[in-house]
Amino acid sequence: MVIAFVLLLLLVIIYTVFAVYIERKVSAFAQDRLGPMEVGKFGILQTVADLLKLIQKEDIIPKTADKFLFLVAPVIIFTAVFSGFAVIPLTSGIIGSIASVGVFYLLAIISLDVLGILMAGWGSNNKYTIYGAMRAVSQIVSYEVPLGISVLCAVVICQTLNLQEISFQQGIWIQQYQTETINYSNELNYLFGIKKLGIEVTDIGGFLTWNVVRMPLLFFVFIIFFISSLAEANRTPFDLPEAESELIGGFHTEYTGFRWSMVMLAEYAMMLLVSFVAAILFFGGWNTPFPNIGSLRLAEWTSGLPGTVMGNIWGIFWILLKVFALILVQMWIRWTYPRLRVDQLMSLCWKYLTPISLVLLFICAIWRLLMI
Amino acid sequence: MENILISEFSYILLFIVGAIVFIAGGLITAWIIRPSRPNDEKKTSYECGEDPVGNAWGQFNIRFYIVALIFILFDVEIIFLFPWATVFGQQTLVETTSGVWGWFAITEMSIFIFILTLGLVYAWKKGYLDWVKPLPKTEDFNSKVPYSLYEKVNQKYTVPSSKPE
């Protein structure tokens, strides 16, 4: 849908402008400062001013750089991250593409990000950028393994790769989902997903049908997903690729002006994207958290029928609330934890997260068979 | 069905092309309004103000290569797992085989994962997963003057009122 493209592009841009501002305010709060205060009331227009400045900056290309790689890299980085949004369902009615490969496509396309980073680092022909790029690439590919497996855990429970279908499964509108080949009108949800318990929650909905409740261990899977997504987005405590105190700016040291802001935009878009995926896979996507209790139809009052205007408004409201909460946690972590060492980074990924996620995948698979 | 699939992928293409157009728009705007006054100093590589020595395109730590190799192993595993994950628990398939389908699929995949995990264990045992770790420096200097003598000197010259306020 074209409207989803427009909405998501606007969302990414507006969100980035304010996320940079919020991030600076959160860091200021964490360090007992005021943060930006000059431009606009409480400095709220600070990032807008920064953007205006950035777009007027000279575009400097180092003379030793590989010009082609250097110029193309930011385009690839941003495009790779933004294309991931194509399969994100904003509401029950608004989604870019309902291609059935869904989350698989998403994982594939955001890996191209690595290519852009490597091109940027190598193309700059600067020692810092190469160090930064190498660290970034090794970190991102390593953490893609636990990330992929934790996504798989949710896919195993839902039996589909389509993020819209996954969202429908987690709410009171489950029976409304219909495509040419799939008919959900007889689908039922049970508490903890298990039929044998005999507690049907199809009509109750709310948080009781979220994936974290359908399979309680998915909460631990979510933690693994969250840690790996921090590493994927190069956020602290995994920000070795752009460790300011050692590597100046990491792989984007040589970039100036608008090209630099592209890299920055991609980084914030990545935070948004992984939070979207986490919200959809584990916390019900655009579904309301309130359950129907008897005649108290909380779930129905706080979510409209799929396809209606109210359904879209409530959907956007709930999913953005969940996503922004997750982003706030990411910021909170950034200003709380110190940076990891390279060896700690690698051993955390390969010796802890990967084996644990494999075990969890096995348990999830068995749980799925109990759900039938 | 096929047409739906193609039109859905065209929306994905829309996102890719749209992102490139958006960046191109920004770059053109920036190109129109930004100054361009390059000089030699500006165009040198940034190295904290020093003149850069040599070329950055040199040799690199082999460990990055090993990490990439292990990653490829696991990425292939994950690619195989995705199609498996969407079919092994399909209700109709499980019900028509009275439950055998699901357990059989899980067993098969467990064997596959087990073999790959052996690879991880091998790499772990071989120490390929260990990055270079900074070793703590320990003093191996043995003084012939006993420690208590130092203590005595310290106590003698400690001013009693030198506590921080």
C-alpha cells in the first residue's frame, strides 16, 4: 500500500528528529544536566536547527578515499534499513506489503546494512573507519545468529512469517483474518496457548493472547532478542564500532553534512525497526493490552474493528506506545551501562546467547505441538 | 495467487525505490545550498590532527575472518530453519497424521541442529571464540627490604591531622 509507505517515511523522519531530542534530554536527565534549552521552548526545536545546519555543510571527500564506495555507502545503509519497514503492520489495515515471506525478508534486507557499513569504512581509507567498520561487521553478523533464532522462536509458535498474520493471532480479532488461502474463522486462542487447559481466551483478548502469554518462555526469548537488537543497532553497551573515545566516530568518521545525517537517520530508523519487530512478535503488535472482562468490554472499547477508521487509529496508538516504550528502554540502557570489551562482546554472543536461544527454540517447538 | 505475490513484492520495491528517491532528494537539496571550497588540508584523512602515515588498506586480524566463517554456518542453519518453522506445527498436517508429523519434524530438525552445535562446540574448544583478552599485569619484583619496614616509615611520616575534611 502506498499510504503505508508515506506514513512510515514520515514516521521515520519525524520520529528521528524527536528521538534525537529525547535522547539528549534523557542523557541530560541521567547526568543531572538540563540538555538543549536554547532553540524553542525547552529546546524542542534543537534537532530541527541541527538538521538545517547539516544540510548546509560542505560535502568533504577525502582525497585518498575510494570515491564510489564512499559516496554510495550512506544510500545503501539507509535504504537497507528503511526497506525493512515494508512488511511492518502499522495497524490491522495499514501494512506496506503482505508478502508471505514477511519477517524473513526483513532479516535478509537489514543484513545489507552490513555491506553499507563495510563500504563506508573501507571507502574512507582512514584507520579509524576501517577499525570501526570491521568491528561493526563482526558484531552485527555475530548477533544476527541469536537474533534470527529468537525471531524463529516466535515464528514457531505462530506458524507463519507474515507479521500481519502474527498480529491478528494475538488479539480479539483473530477470526477476522482472511486471505485467499488462509481462513481463521474457526481459530481459537487458549490461555498459555494450550488447549488441554481448556481456558478459552479468544473473546477475552487483551494481553492474555499476546505471544508472551501464549508461550511464557517467550519473555526470555524477548530478552535475547532485545540484547541482540541493541548490538544490531550499534547501541550502547554494544557501541564498539563507534566508540567515541577510541575511534572518533567509527565507520562514519569521514562523513560530513547530509551524508552523515543519512547514516545517523539509518541508525535511529534501525532502533525503531527492531522495536517494531519486538512489539509485533512478542507484545501483540497493534492489539490492545486490555482484556474483555464479562460485560466490561475493555478490549473492544480500546480497539476498533479491522479495516475501520477506529481500528486504524487505535492500532497506530497501541503499536506506537509499545514501540516508544521499548525505545525509551534502549535510551535508558545507553546512559546506564558502560561499553563492553570486544572479547566480552564475542563471548556473550557465541557462548551464552546462541546456546540459550537454541535451547529455547527447542522448547518452543515442543510447546507448539502441545498447542494443537 | 501468483499475481497477489507479485503485487506484494512490487510494494517492497516501492519502499526500496522510495528510500533511494528520498535520499537523492536530500542530496540534491544539500548540493544546491551547500558551499564547495575544498582545499588540501580539508581533504586529508582525519587522524586527530596529525598527518596520516601510510595507507589504511592493510592487513587485518584473522579473527574477524573466523567469526565470519562461523556466522555463515549458523546463517545457513537459520535459513533452513525458517521454512521448517512454518510447516512443522500446521494443524491440518498434524491432525491427518495423528500427531506423527510434528514429532518427526522436530526430531529431524533436532538432529540437524545437533550436528551444527557440534561445530560450535568444536570452535569453542579450539578457542576460536576467544578474542584477545588484555592480561592483568602482575608485579614480579621482589624487594629485599621487608614490607613491615615500609609500613613503619609510612606510619612515622603520616601526619595525624591530614584526614580529608
